[in-house]
Amino acid sequence: MISKKNFAKVSATLGAVALGVSATATAANADTIYTVQSGDTLSGISYKFAKDNSMINDLAKKNNIQDINKIFVGQKLIIKSDGEIQEYNAQNAANANVANNNTQATQQQTTQAQPQQAQSQANQSYTSNASGSEAAAKAWIAGRESGGNYNATNGQYIGKYQLSASYLGGDYSPANQERVADQYVASRYGSWTAAQQFWQANGWY
């Protein structure tokens, strides 16, 4: 038999447990409206939420993304608490159960992305000095590395020249890719023709 005093303790304990479960469920049931930032990829977003690449195709399909290697800064994606992907539109956004901390996180990400976007805009004026045989060698390498696609990704390697993401510093704009590729080849091989010869002999550069 439980005394009144002990019964009160048991009731309080059960109440606290129930409250804890309720609080956890509320936090777990929050949906996310994710805003694409500079440098994001569908695989990166999938890993951020699912810890694997399982969301890539669903993200692309539900948001009418024709090329899984091409998403745009500012694009919004709705990711439900149960992992369901929804197309972003006014109705779905209004119905999304978005927690305040998710909204703040998105705002913080947007604020952090602004310097990168400003840098990206500043890089739009870059023009490569490669011409003649150098330009031809550069185009040849780009064709072998990515088919000339600025949005191509292969693990840590990004863009037209398949440069390491660390080299690009978070700015994947075409202008910055051109600049960094020129700098990389000049420092490592001295010229694009020399880089091409190395690629032909080794299958990489």
C-alpha cells in the first residue's frame, strides 16, 4: 500500500516524465523551411537533415529541380519533421510547423552568407588571361574534368575544373572558379599546356 506522501511523489515523478515526453515531441515535430545558402548542394542538405544522401532525389522531385547539381542561393525547401519533402509555396509554408529556433537559424545562415555573396558579386568581373594554346589546354582540361559544367560536384571537388572546395573558399561562382583554376595551374605547373600534358600522362592534374 502506498502512503499519501509516497503517492504524491510517484504522481509528481510521472507528471514530470509525461511533461518531458511532451516537450520532446513538440521539439521533434518542428518542420524546417530551409533557405539555400552559397555553397550548398542537395547532397549537403540531405546529409544535414538525414545524415546520408537519401533525400537528394526527393528534394529535386518535389521542388522541380531538373539538375540535381544546380540549386540557387535563396531557394527555399520545406523539410517536414518526419522527413517528408514538400514543394515550397505559400500554402505549404503557411501550414509548416516551424519552430522559432529554426527560423532564427535560417536568419543566422542568411546573415553569414551575405559576405560570401558580396565576395561572389565582386568576383564577377574576373577575366582569364589564357589565350591561344593556353586557352585551348584550359578548355580541354575542363571538358575532361566536368564536361565544362560549373555546377558539377564529385565529393569535395567542385565545378568546371573540379577544384577542392577548400581552394574555392565557399565561393563557387564561375568567376571565382576561373580565377582559382588559373592560380592553381600557374603555381603547380606554370602553364595550362603543361597541366594538360600532366593530365594526359596521369589522368588527373
